[in-house]
Amino acid sequence: MKRERLKRTFSLTNVEDERHNAEAKAWDALARYKFQMFGYWAAIWVHLNRLCMERQANPFRSLVTFARKRKPESPALAERRAHEIGVSTDSEGKHSSAVIESPTP
């Protein structure tokens, strides 16, 4: 018995429906601690949003902003930022005694 393949045709409304489904699946995955699957569906949402004629604001933006605020700063980044503003840092990237070096003319 032959299996018939169903071909999916994508219209604009179908892409918008798929975008809506991708968002729902992303939130569902995150709620179930399936972080990798959340990333997959969030990326699908972004891709489908690019295909739509009427783009929507990213529904995951507030989550990304929250994560950026919670993210600890790496020692290398702390040292680079301190170097840019002229503050000495110790080996762990923490500001040591907040000594500000004066720039040389």
C-alpha cells in the first residue's frame, strides 16, 4: 500500500498561524524546563516573523532583557571595561581599591 505524502503549502495566513503555534510551543517548552526546545521554537518564531508581511514585536524580548540583567559579568569583560575607563582590577576582575588612573597626555 502506497503512502501518500501530504504537501503543505504556505500562504501568508498559514505562516502567521505557524508563527502563532511556534510562540505557543516555545512558552510551553520553557514552562516545562525544556530550555533547548524553547530555543528551537523561539528561533522558529523569529524566522517565521521575518517571512510575514506584518512583523510583530518579539514576544521573548522581555525575557532576554531580564536574562541580560541577571547575567554575571565575566572577569575578562570586567577587566576590559575597567581598562576602558581607567580603573585598576585584581586578578578576579573585581575593582581593587577603585584607584582611577589618570590618563597621560
